[in-house]
Amino acid sequence: MPSSSSLEDQLYPSTPGKFKIERNHGLMNRQVHRCFGSSSTMFLWALLLIASTVSYVTFQGVVDSGSRYLSASWGGIQWEKQVRASAQIHRQGGMSVLVTGAAGFIGSHVSLALKRRGDGVVGLDNFNDYYDPSLKKARKALLQSRGVFIVHGDLNDAKLLAKLFDVVAFTHVMHLAAQAGVRYAMENPMSYVNSNIAGLVTLLEACKTANPQPSIVWASSSSVYGLNEKVPFSESDRTDQPASLYAATKKAGEEITHTYNHIYGLSITGLRFFTVYGPWGRPDMAIFTFTRNMLQGKPITVYRGKNRVDLSRDFTYIDDIVKGCVGSLDTSGKSTGSGGKKRGAAPYRIFNLGNTSPVTVPTLVSILERLLKVKAKKNIVDMPGNGDVPFTHANITSARREFGYKPTTDIQTGLKKFVKWYLSYYGYGKTTLN
Ligand SMILES: O=C(O)[C@H]1O[C@H](OP(=O)(O)OP(=O)(O)OC[C@H]2O[C@@H](n3ccc(=O)[nH]c3=O)[C@H](O)[C@@H]2O)[C@H](O)[C@@H](O)[C@@H]1O
């Protein structure tokens, strides 16, 4: 039978602030005695207290795990069935690919292309509101109609990633989830750190632990070339003078993936995309905002570089990028590690995926004017120092040599396809395109 002092010990364990506690002891003793009267009733009260504490803790546990399943949209038998069905391979020698950012612009296109040729595809996306999530939901519906299931979850959810690798032995990961946009990094820097650094590491940790380890192809960016002036940009050019935090996080991603390749034998391919555009594109990008504003009769802001030089971009059409992504996956080579241990050297590759024909922003606007039959109201302003670079231009020799990458869509053709999609998606009815 515990003495009253042992109960007091539980209430007031020995601490460095002993003097104060002893002072309170007397008071506590008096209160305890007033409440409990005799030592036997005190014991009963003690039992009751312990029992209620235990049942409270147990109840909290149930509530916690219950709320995780209630709030998380993943887990359960039905969910696992959907994941497995989506990952099913329907061609000989096919692969099962986890596509992160599958409800995004490039992710949705790559997912569809892989599924179309018979590969297994499972998407992962957190459907954040960096831009209108209804567009992401529409892409999701499209993918769902083609048999691609998108898991609603976050890259930083290590438990979810472990579960996914538990349910499916993915052969490849196409990592396209990221915080994109060069200028938004001034507004919300931490979102870049969360997605492009922390999220990337969480994913790599899951990949390194997975057995078998998948091969990883992931989205870097042309922005890593930063303030370089030598054109066209080659993969071996310096990438140590980024102009935005976005670019810095992508550059960091290249270093981080190198570490995982080196230590754990993960096969890694980084793709430096050059201003990708096309149907289902990103609403934060210039082609999208220009089109929207011009159709709504609103002005557009056209940035201009130093000495009134026009800015230019190596705008690359989505279908060409998809071919580059699929080519990278097909030639990625295997990861060598298992159980978190490296068993040999694995490929580490970086490729530019651009169009090789830069176009100035004013030229872009004039093509849109012709296609939309609208005269743009242009505000021409000096390029603010918020992350932009004056020009980009890709050298694609490496990607051509490794997997026959050869962009075939010029800006006129690509913009025509984009505008056609835009008009139909946003209900502008039938417009004949020139
Ligand atoms: O290639 C890349 O690495 C990057 O391409 C784009 O970045 P950016 O080239 O800046 O694409 P846009 O935001 O569409 O801008 C295209 C051009 O239009 C200009 N622009 C943009 C917005 C605007 O209001 N006015 C304007 O003149 C920009 O200065 C730039 O020269 C993407 O937003 C990045 O996520 C991607 O990583």
C-alpha cells in the first residue's frame, strides 16, 4: 500500500527547485488530507486517478490516430487498392513510376504519356494554392479518366512516402513537385525551402531506404545558369551565381541529389527545363497571364533589360519536354543500393531540356496578338531586380546524344496550341486561329 508520501512524490518529483517545493509540500499535505480523510480512501482515490489518467491517455491516442486517418486522405484498404491498380504495368519491360507534382503542368503531361504507353503511374500532389487549385483538380480528373490515381499528400510526409514504397515497388520516381516561379521567392521564401529543399530530402530519404531503390529523374531549372553571359548554356558552365532564391534552391537540389548518388548509389538525372509552356500550363507564367489579360482587355507588363535590351527566353513546348522526361527515364540506369547501403556506382546525370531558339518577350506578345486578334496594352518597364535573368538559351547536345532529344515545336506552333486550349478551357467559344 503506497504511503501518502509516495503519492506526493508522484505529484512533486524531486527537482532542483527543492526549497520552493518543500514550502508547497505542507500546503499540499493539508489539502490532500482535507480531501481524502483516511489513508485507505486515499488509496482508492489514487487508483481512480491512475485509472482515469490511463484511460485519458488511451483515448487521446485513439483520437490522434483517428484524426490522422480522418484528416489525411490516404491510407486504408480501398486506397491501397487504387494505388496498386494505378501502378500496374501494361507493357513488357514497362516501369512503375511515382510522379510527384502529378496535378501540376509538367507532371500531368508526363503521367499521361507514361500511362498511354503502358507504364504504371501513381501521382502525388498536395494541391496547394500557389495558383488556382481548380486547374489542378481538372488535371486530376483528366488523369483519373485515364487510369492514373493521384494521392493527395505532401512530399514532406515521410510516413506517406514510406507507405507508398511499401505498397508499390516503384522502379522510377519522376520528381516534378516543387515551388516554382522565380519572382514569388521574394514574397514567400520559406515555401521554396519547404518544397525544394526539405521535400526533396524527404523524398530522397524514402528512395534510399526503399528496396529496390528506384531511379530518380527530377526537375532542376534553367535558372541555375543565373547571371551567366556565355550562350548557349551548357551543362558544364558555371552555376554558382543564381539570381533568385528559386534558382538557389534548384542548384542546392543538384548538390543534394549528388550526395545521395554518391553515398547511397541512387541513380539520379536532373533536368534543367527552359521556360516550359503549352496547354494546361501554369497560370503564373508570362504566356498565361499575357493571354488572360489581353482577352480581358487589361494591360500587360513587359519587362525590359539593361540598356533597353529586350528580354528573351528559350521557350520550350510541353510535348518536347515530355519526350525529354520519358527519354531520361528510359535511359536512367539502375540504382545500386539496398537497405540504405550503396553497392556500387550509379549514374548521375544533368541535362538541359530547351528549345535552342530564344524568342524575345515583345516577339512573344506580337504572336499572341495575332493569334488572339487583340492588341495588347503594353506597360514597358525596366526589369526589376527580383530574380529575373535577361536571357536563356540551351545547348542540348548532351540530351540529344544520350536519348535523342530533339525539340520539334517552334514558338508559333506551340503558342497556337496553347491559345486553342486556353480558349476552349475558359469557354471563349469557337475562335478561328490564324
Ligand atoms: O526556365 C526556367 O528555369 C524557369 O522558367 C520560368 O521562369 P521564367 O523564364 O521567368 O518564365 P515567365 O515567368 O513565364 O517569364 C518569361 C519572360 O517574360 C517576362 N515577363 C514575365 C512576367 C511579366 O509580367 N512580364 C514579363 O515581361 C520575364 O521577365 C521573362 O523574360 C518558370 O516560371 C520557372 O519555374 C522555371 O524554372
